[in-house]
Amino acid sequence: MKMVTVTKTLVAAIAVSAAQARPQAATTLATTATPSSAVSTPAIAAPSPDPEAQAALFRDLFTAPSAIKRFQRLLTMKGQELLSGDALRNMIVFDFNNATPAKGALGGATKAANIETFPILTGLGISTTLGFLDACGINTPHVHPRATEFLTVVEGEIDFGYILENGLVAAGKNAEVAGTLSKFQGTVFPQGAIHYQINNQCNPAKFVATLDNEDAGTLQMAQAFLGLNADVVNATLGFPKEINGQNIQEFRKYLPVNIAQSVDICLKKCGYTGAPTAAGYSAGTPSATPSSYYS
């Protein structure tokens, strides 16, 4: 079992982020295709990337007087008969394939089925994220403000850790709960706990994370912390020679949104050398995982 402290992980994530200098999309949002012209138009059209249409859909769902009325508005033609074909499939099937990393980013990608990307979850109190971690990839420390997460590894091996609220152990003692998950093993991250996942192996890993809220929310800790008032950050860290009010803006612009690539020891173990580039690492070394991995 690899015990990696959150403090070290936060610092490593910041340092690696600064070296990579490229942001990463937190979650790739899926869009639901509109029904084909061969299918009768439902009472409410399928979700659309158009903000006004999306807003109208959710206003209708949120004002429905009962759960069955929400399902009627999503799955039937004016409550008379079920949709059919692609119109029904678009409402009831979420596709986790083709999770897309941000352009030029290393480390992996995630794709989430939540209230925004899969409206049938409205009122059901559940959501799911599929995560793809490349070799040495980190899902950097974060919290879910409105949900507990149950994470299961479905490919590879993933190290994890979390910190609960104050008072778990005596002052000055290690409070990080940490461990390693192999294929088909899972763990829980209680609501509000700072947690992370690291793929310290040289092969890709995948996980499924289910949360008990259709709108769980995510807050990346390093990115949020460094977004605070620079004087507060400076005073809290206690080592102004490394990060201070003068250079805090420089650190902020280098932080990825969530997925980063892990510390040097893992990269060296896996044969990655030199400076990272959009295509991977320096010539003659392994390149970034091909996009086909995310399908």
C-alpha cells in the first residue's frame, strides 16, 4: 500500500502543473442528439446545446408536480405513448465513450452523467463519472460539496487518499486515509472529504465513480486555494520564498482544472523523460496515450 500524503500530493500537483503549463477540462459534457425527423416530436425536445432550449427543459422538469410527470415530459408524447427509436434512446442511454482531454493536456480525462448532461437524473439523487487515467496520471485533490462518492476501479490499479474533517486524530498525527485499489475493488469518499486518485503504474487505468446526488459538484482544492486572496495564500502556506503575493498569479495560470500527470518518480519508472509537449514527451520516449483509449 502506497501512503502518499495530501500535502505532498498538492505540492506535486502544483509543481507538475507549472511544468506542463496546460489546462485540462474538468468534465466533458455530453449533448443529446435531437430526435430524427422520422420520429414524432415529443412534448419536450431532447436536450440541446442551445442555452435557451436547455433552460426551458429544466424549467419544465423542475416545475413538474410529481416524478411521474417528469418522466412523462421526458419519455412520452404528451403523456399518451412512449417515444420510440432514437428519440427514446437519447433520453435513457448515456454514452461514456469518447471522453476528450483538453487540447494538449496530459494525464487523462473524465466524462460525467449528471443532471446537466443526462436530464432523466433530475430528482433521482444519483450521478456517475467515468475516469480515464493515463500512466502516472492524477485526478488532483478535490471535494464534492453535495455528495458521497463510491469509486470502483475497472481497469488497472489506482492509489487513493482522503482527509476527513478536523478532529479525526490527535493534532500533528497523520490524518490521511490512503490505500490502493486493483481491478474490481472499490472505496468510498465521504461527502466533503478532500480526496484524489493516482495511477502510479505504466499502463492506463479506468474507474467508475457513482455519487448520491444528480448535481454533486466538484471543487479542485489546489486550484481553489490558489484562487484566494494572494496575501491569505501567502500567510497560510508559510513559505513565501516558494509561493508569495508576487508570483501567485504565475502559479494560477499553470494549474490544470483537474487531471494532471504525476510526479517525476513515476514518469521515470515508465520511461518518460524530458519536458512534456502536446504530443507527449521528448523524442525517443513513450508518447501520450492515444485518444482511442477513451472510447
